[in-house]
Amino acid sequence: MVDEDTRARRVLWHIRMMHTIAWVVFASSIVAIPIVTLAGRIPTALWLSILVWVEVFILAANRLRCPLTGVARRYTSDQSENFDIFLPEWLAKHNKLIFGSLFAIAELFLLWQWSLLRFEYRCLI
């Protein structure tokens, strides 16, 4: 029979893994937005942007915390910045600032390129 402490560690490991996978998806999307925008794939960039905006709304609805953080807290008393995700502590601590800034820049670049594309299209008509 598995004791309660072992079960809690196992559940926390799974939560950390799910949280890390979600982070990789959203961080990759944020990094990919300007790259696919530069490649002229505006529809793809827009879909990536929408995906990240869904995450932003989820975080906003959860007082700027991932819902998995609250779940993970039930299984540990650890209060470190990365108790709920497999990231270095410094990155977990500054994650919102780093990727929030990158997302804002990516969105401005996407908006600029999209507006240029629309302007060029209007000039052709």
C-alpha cells in the first residue's frame, strides 16, 4: 500500500509535469508569433495569439495565477517559486515579466505587420 506522503509526491510530480507542458506550449507560442509573422504567415500568428490570449484570460480570472498552482498547493508545503513547475527558480519567479513583455512586443509587431498588409491590400484595389 502506498502511504499518503508518497501519493502526494506522485500527484505533485504529475501536476508539475502538466504545468510545465502547458508553459512550454504558451512560451513557444509567444516566441513563435513574431517568427511566423515575419515569415508572412499572419493567420498562423493570429491563431497563436488567440491561444495565448485564452491563457491570459484564464490567468486574469485566477488572480494572475495558473489554476494548477492552487491544485499543487494542496500537495506540498513548499513555497519556492518553482514548487509547481519544472523551471529554474529565477525563471519561475520572473516568468510573467519576461513572457508578458515578449508577448506585448510580439503583439505590437503582429498588429503592425497586419496593418501594413491591410494597407497594401487596399492600395491594390
